[in-house]
Amino acid sequence: MNNIFPEEYFMDQQDLKVFIPIVAGLIGFLVFWFAQQSESLKQKFKNRYPKEKGEANHILYTRYLGGISMGIIPALLYLIFIRGSTLRELGVVWENNAILRVILWSLVIISIIVPLVYFNAKKPKNLLLYPQIRKEYWNKKLIWSNFLSWGAYLLGYEILFRGVLLFPLVTVIGIWPAIAVNIGLYSVTHIPKGLTETIGAIPLSVLLCLLCINIGNLWPAFLIHIAIAWTNTWVSLRHNPAMRITKTTSP
């Protein structure tokens, strides 16, 4: 066997720390992406629920699926294939001595980014995409379901990008090469959302990566990202002339 494949072709644990995160992350993202784009899956929701409710439930479902496929599954694969690995190596750790830094840095970044998101969310170009759920009437149940699904999706999203695809790579290839990988993969996932979000993902990725590496966990990225998503959703909902908030699902 060794005559066919030289010894350097075989992966050791250091190789796996780069190989497994990237491959597992790719698989997890593809599961989410093709489920989100699947016409047959969309049709199942349309057949089961009234038109707008079916479309809304499809989006909620794919967000929860994305949280699992992009976050939980790649993390589990890492723990399985890397001997002696723990969630701490992925930045999924809650340490009391880091809580204050997490909160303070998150608030600083949020106070800078959220006002920009607020003004951008009202623009007609943004209203064409957000809120993602294109339902005319929004009651409290839908609003909270939307917020919770964003939370589940972004938790998985950050476990992938600022966890699985960052911390293990830093230990093997170094901080800036790991960040470069993160920038490339993170930006590519924003291509379907247009040029503005794709370019904007580059500095945001650098900022979130450096912040998480400095603090030692991924929670600042999660808090910042969820603040962005919730602000954008709420403001775009309030300013979309085709949508309104009601006490019931319909007038």
C-alpha cells in the first residue's frame, strides 16, 4: 500500500484539524442550501398550509435545519474525528472570567454597526429581500417565531464560521491564514444576497474573527450577528408598505 501512496499522503491529526472543518462545513452548508432551494420541499409546505403560511413555515424550517446542518453536525464530526477534542477547541465555551469582555465588546461593536443596519434596512433595495418571510400580516406569534428561528440559524452559523472554521485552523496554520480561509468561505455564502452583502461580509468577517480569537470564544460574533439580523428584520418589517403588524394573522 505504501508503495502506491507515499507516507505524506496520509493525514495526521494536524491535517485533520484543517481537512475535517472545511469538508464538514461544506457538507453542512450544502445540506442547508439545497434544502432551502428545493422546489419539492417548498411544494410540500404549500400543499400542507395556506399559501403565505406555507412559505413562512418553509423559511422557519430551513433556518432550524441550517442551524443543525451548519453548526451541530460539523462540530460533532470534529469531535468524532479529532482525538481528545472538546467544544472548547471550537470556541463553544462559556467562562465566567470572559463574560464581561464578551458583553462589553459586543455592545461596542453593536453600537457602531446597528445604526448603519437601521438606516440601510429602510432602503427600497433592502426591502426587496427582507424580511425574508413575505407575509402580509404579522402577529406576535410570527414575529417571535421569526426571531427565534434567526437565533437558532445564527447559532449554528457562528459555530461553523467562528468556531469550526476558525479556532482549529488557527492552531495549525496560524491566525491570518485561518482568517483568510474564513473570509473566503464566509463571503462566498453571501453571493446570493448580492454584491453589497458579499463585499460587506469581508470586513465583518475580519472583525468577528479577531474579536473571537482575542476573547477565546464565539459568543461576541453570535451576539453581534443576531443584533444585526433582528434589527434588519424589525426595521424592514415596519417600513415595508406591503406588510403590517396585527393582533391576528389576518384583518
